[in-house]
Amino acid sequence: MNEEQNSVEEYERQPVPQKAWKGWKSFLGMYAGEHAAGTEFVIGPLFLTTGVSAFDLLAGLLVGNLMAVLSWRFLTAEIAVKNRLTLYFQLEKICGKNLVKFYNVANGVLFCFLAGSMLTVSATAVGIPFNMEMPKLTDTMPNGPTWIIIVVVLGAITTWIAAKGYQMVSKAANWMSPLIILGFLLGGIVALNQLGVSSFTEFWNIWGEGREPFPGQIKYTFWHVAIWSWFANAAMHVGMSDLSVFRYAKSAKSGWTTAAGMYVGHYIAWIAAALLYSVYLQTGEAQQMLANGEAPTVAPGPLAYNALGFFGVVVVILAGWTTANPTIYRAGLAFQTLFPKIKTTTATIMAGLLATAAGIFPAFAMKLIGFVGLYGTILAPIGAVIVVEYFFADKWGLPTSPAVRWKRAFNLDVLLAWLVPIVIALWLLFARDVPAHFLPLPCWIACGVIYAVLTKRSARTQTSA
């Protein structure tokens, strides 16, 4: 295989060689760009709709984002630089080829839905010159042909970047992220000026002691914010999806670069976006919707345009891309494992097509907080299997790579450890209305414990056979 093929095939079924390792700067730009991105224009305003207080928001984000960084650094990056394998090939050694395909379908599809929500975000900016009707919080279907055409064009561009492989994704993020971060900072400053905020007390009073949530939303406390911000990217860190990214790192210390995404993106950018939404809530249109018992529209494009003009439009478009690019890249790697004979480029195009189709439907973006919790609940627990094998196999006498060792194409131990907690969690979510973001952690712990117990039992059976 020549060098050009390597750059596209991405070492899917072999450890990344030393010649392809990258320094921390490569990851800094990617994480800053991916997490100071399109999702932030939606999530920041959604925190306002939950009626959260100032203390609960600021302290909750501080704690939750710290826990996310620690998860990346001491779990994901640590394992990634040791084994240098994609999540999917590493799981194959544990789960077996047939079971990992089942997981990869769920993984790839859910990542495509997330990427699609980012195309929705970018589309709200592109649609401004066309006077396009913006989606509302309650909208699920596309509102016209203009919307569909814009999403399709954005999806094609995003897929092209992702299909070029990690090199292109990283370069695009490094180029776009400084502009996006500047846009968030300027947007927040302009919004503060429009709100007439001249002191920290006035800034604090934007949230104050909290208020009643908007129609259709639930009340958020410190724990809602802290747990949600920790597990907003559960599939990437505790779910081990970012093994596929950090396998290129020279050192596990590159895991600290995720702080750029968490504290620039999931702290400053969320708050800046909330400020932009606060300005909109003072308009007659928003007040009329509230008076009618409706939740005002959360459309990132118009919010940024009102503060920064067409520079804000550019920022929103790029922000959507920097999240969609690596997400489609990850989904492409998942789909490639389903069809090992096709190139990663082809698999990524498949992922891009699905993401584009999802982006046409605004429901994924408008219900982003709930969706992120749901996909974390489904995908994150499987990461506990890898964590148990890496950190506890020797201590607990568990076999490593059991599917390879026992020649299993379908490891039932993993399936039970993964599905049992998820089934219970989905029942709690849909039958008992437990918020989705509270479910990934107990599911992750339960999956790890069940896997350890079942694998220990299987090891005894194999020994006695």
C-alpha cells in the first residue's frame, strides 16, 4: 500500500505507525474548532429555556467540563496511545466481527444524525439572504425547497472535506477555529452591549436566581448542568470513540488539548450564544410567542447576524462544518468496518449522505440537548468494556481480546453487558421521564461491571472445558 493510500485508508486495521504521529497542536485546533462550533449556537440558548440560575449555570459548566477533560486525558488518550487502534478494530478483538458490526451500525447512524444537526445549524445562516423561514423549536419537518437545497449543498461540501481523511479534517479545523472563536467572543461582547450590561452584577442577573422554564422544557439545576456538560460528549471520551483520533497522538498528554474545546467552546461559547438569545428574547416577536405559550425560535444564523452582520453568518456556517467534519469522519470509519473491502473514502461518502438526509429535518437540532443525552446513553456504555480490559484485566484475571482468544465472532458477554443497562435506561427515559443526560454514567458503570462478571465466568468455563 503506497503513502497516498495510507492517508486515505487511515490505518483502520493496524496500529498507527510512528511516522504518522502528531503533536499536540494538531489536536488543539481540532478540539477548539469542533467544540466551539455549531452545537454551541443551539445549546447556549437552550440553557436559557430551562430557567437555570446564574450560579447553577456557571458552576455547573465549570465542574462538568473539567470532568470531561479528565475523562479524555486519563481514559481515552491513555488507551489510544498505548494501542493506537481505532475504536472499531479494538472492539472487534473483544466483541467479535459480527457483534461489532451491530454496534457500528448504531454508532455510525447516531453520529450521522449529530452531523446532520450541524448542517441544520449552518443552513440557518445560509438561508438569511434568501429570507428563508427559520425552523422553530417544535419543528420536525423541512419548511420548503430552499431549506432542502441549502442543506444538500452544505452536506456535499462537508462530506468532501471529511472524505479526504484525518489530515484534511485537522487542517480544516485549524484554519476555521480561530475565526469561529473570535466570532463567539465578538458576538458575546456585542450582545452584552445590546443588553446594556456594564457590570458583573448585571451580567449575573441575566439568569439571576432562575425562572420558570419555557413551554415544553424542564427546570435545570446545578446537577443538570454539570452532568449534561460532562456527558455531552460521552460517546467520544468514556465511550472511547476518540480512540480513533488520539491514536495519532505522540503522547497521552495531548488529551489535555480537549480543554480548549470545553472551556472555549462549552463554556465561553455557550454563554455567548445564550447572550445572543437574550437579545432576541427582548424583541416583540419573542415576547408575543411567550405570551401565546410558545417557546421562541432558536435559529443560530439570525442570532449571529443580528449581532455581527454577515461576519456572523460566516461564523455560523464554519461552526457547523467544524463539528460535522470530524463527526462524519468518525461515522465513515464505523461504516467502513461493515464493508471492509470498500475504501474509507467511500464509507465516509455514505456517512455524509445519511448526515445530509438527517440535516433536512430540523428536529435533531431543535431537540439537541435530549438527543445528545440519548446517543450518549446508547453509545457510551460500550467504552466501559475497553476500559475494564485495559485497566483491570490483569488485576481481575480477565482475558484480553477474548473474541480473538476464544475465536468468537459474536461475544454474548459484551452484548448482554451493553444491552441490559441500555434497555433499563430507555425505559426510565420514555416511561418515567428521567432526563437523558443522567443515564450515560450509570449505564457505563453497569456495562463495565456486567462485562467483568460475565467474562470472568466465561474464562472459568473455557479453562475447565
